Amino acid sequence: LGWMCQRVVHTCKMYEQNYGLTSKSLVCFSGSCAAPIFLHFPHMVIDCVYCRTNGQCFAIIEEDENGEAILTSGCMKYEGSHFQCKDSPRAQTRRTIECCDTDFCNRDLQPTLPPPMDTGTYFGSAHWLAFLISMTVCCCTLICITVVCYYRYKWQTERQRYHRDLEQDEAFIPVGESLKDLINQSQSSSSGSGLPLLVQRTIAKQIQMVRQIGKGRYGEVWLGRWRGEKVAVKVFFTREEASWFRETEIYQTVLMRHENILGFIAADIKGTGAFTQLLLITDYHENGSLYDYLKFTTLDTQSLLRLAYSAACALCHLHTEIYGTQGKPAIAHRDLKSKNILMKKNGTCCIADLGLAVKFNSDTNEVDVPLSTRVGTRRYMAPEVLGETLNKNHFQAYIMMARRCVTGGIVEDHQLPYYEMVPAEPSFEDMLEVVCVKGLRPTVSNRWNGDECLRAMLKLMSECWAHNPASRLTILRVKKTLAKMVESQDIKI
């Protein structure tokens, strides 16, 4: 249109638009008009405007909203002129720009509109973005479906193999056999160290976990079922493998089984794919520990004697060495407390948690005890353990347990030993100061003297918590004393 304007111009007015002029500035034609005006009105007189610049002259033709071509000429600043003269060929608006660098050169420029874009072969940026997003979503969905199908196939394969193993295991444990039957058979036909290893692994594989019923420093305790029978499953943390191995070893000691020691059923290491479970399966006692039992139960004299006597029987069996070809070594529990004593339905108790127990070898006169003697619960430790002068006796914990039974409802609310002397979580130094330095013992209410049974229990306790281990009664002497008290009260156990 620039050349059209040049041909029809009869008079021109001179205007100056300065863009940082220098001695080398250009003079450019400046103006805008519609292309059809020059075609239909060739003799039209228009005003001509000129401008000066240090950059370049330009002429641009573009299509407006109505589809009409508009030609514009003018001066372009020097800054960025080289970039502006190279317009994007894929701009959304149809346009073309041309530049030149001589005076009035843009009058001769003849830019033309580019051809319309073919929408069938070229997609806009929005279309490409939508295409890429849809392809990405489809690929991610396909990958997720593939992973789910793979793990589902793997799970079904493992399940089928598990059921095949269960069917094969039925050959080792016939249908209809109960745990009691299996244990009785093992005691009469083997060494008395527990069920055969293959039977234990079979039971562990067939256990169904029901719910968590407890948690401690070594792991969790779950209620499980085996062929409809309730069992307790202690799941050790992986880092406590040594404790699991130790407790399993103690439970499988020859002639270890006793009615007042928690019944051991099986032990196994079970892999679930993601992690490893260390299982210890024992009898289940729904009354829980003595610690919890005393919170909601009041003991009378007969209940106290029945409980104390059954605990003494368990300790006596642990401490007693049985000589013979299949003998039993003397065993010390080392962590006896109310939380490690379980209540049975008949009012007696059984001792559990043998992870810290040690054996005494009479042939070598040695105890397989770790280098550190500070084990167990600090509140229940004997003076020689607190003072690290351990020789042979840890019976102090039994007396603390018996005291808790007495204060658990007969006279007053139950309290932990030394509750008024040390903090709720005492340190070794706290207990050492109270027990060894000051020589204090748990306080006893004067009302104990008003009952004959409690007076006898108080006398028995006083003889057992002497500072010198050699001055204390043995567990066998305590058992016999309690047996006489049980007989005098006509208590059936």
C-alpha cells in the first residue's frame, strides 16, 4: 500500500517524529491506511507524515478483527530493531513486517499477508499441550494397571503356594489335634524340650492374627487363633533378635514346662516379603498381667495366698537344678515384676517374659550372664544388683510382687514399691540411694498387724528383703512356708 499512497499523493505535509536523532538518522515514510481505499479512490488526496530514526524504516501489513488488511509504515527505534524485524512465522495474527535502512525506503516495501494456516496439519500450542497431557495420563494409567496386575498375580501365586503348604503341613499335624494333645505327646515321646521344630513352624504358619493386646520394649503382643484356639503371639522387633533367640532357648530347655510358667507353644522367623517377623507363640490368658489385674480386682486372704504360692512354685521350679541324662539347669529370671506375671482363670498365676533369664552350669560353676549386670526393672532390683555386687540372689522382686498383692485391695489402694520415695520413673542412682545407701524398704501399713495371715506375710517379706543375700530365705523355704499357710486356710489349688 506504500507505493499506492506514493502514486495518489498530490500534497504532503511534513511532520517530524524524532527517535534519538544523530547525523546518520534516516527519514522514513509514516502512516497507515486500508488497502481497498487506494484501489477504489486512486485520486484521493491524503496527508503524508515523515519521521526520523537511528534505527530502520518498516512497513507492516496485518489482518484486523474483521479480516481487513491494514498497512502501517513508520520508524523503528534502534534498540531491538533487528529482533522486531524478524517476526514469528507462527504468530496467531496474520501479519508480515519488512524493514529497510535508507531514506524513504519503506515507501517501496510491498509486504503481503501470509497464507491462512492449515488447521488440518498444524495444531496450536493449546492443542499440543492437551495432546501431551492426555498421552502422559494414558501412559501413567497403563503403568499403574500393569503394576497392579503384576502384584495381584504375585499375591495369588503366593496364596496358592501358601495353601499348598498348608495342605502338606496337615501331614505333620492331623486334623482334630489340639495344642494340648500335641504338647502332651511331645512330653511323653521326646526330651521334654517342646514341640518338634517342624511342628512349631507349621503352627506359626497357620496362626491368624486377631488384634493387638499389648506392646513393650521388645515388641508387640497379639491375640491369635490356631484352628479356633486362642493363643498369644509375641512379635519381636527385628533389632531384638538376640532377645527372641534367648527367650526361645530358655523356653525350650529340657523339663522346663510347668503349670506356673507360661506355656510355650512355638517359635519361628516368618518373612512377609517387606519385613521379617520374629514370632513367639504361647498360651493366652485373658485376665492379663498381675499389674492390670490388681487395678480392678480386690484380693481376699485366700486369693492372696493362692497367688503368692503359685508364683513361689514357678520360681522354685526355675531355680531348681534337675540332675540326670536329660537334666534341667538352674535358671534365674532377672526381670520378675507384676507386668511379667500373668493371671490364670483359677486364681493362680504363671511367670512370663524369660528374655533376660540366665542358666547356671553346675559342671563349670558358671552363669551365662552378660557383662552388664544391670538388667530388669529398676524398682524391683535387689540391693546387690543396684550396687553391682551380684552374687547369686535376685529374690527381692518376688517380695515386691507379694507386697503389691497385699496392697492391691485388702487394706488400701495398690501402689508401686517405693512410690513415696522415688519418682515415677526412677533412675539407678535414685534406687541405689534409697535401697543401698539409706537401707529403706517399702512402707507397710500398721493395719497389717490386725490380720493373722497378713502378719505372717509381713514376717516372710521381712526375712526375704534383707540387705545381705546370704541372710535371705531361699525360694524353697518360702514355698514350704506358703504351703503351710495354704493348708491352714484350707485353700484348694
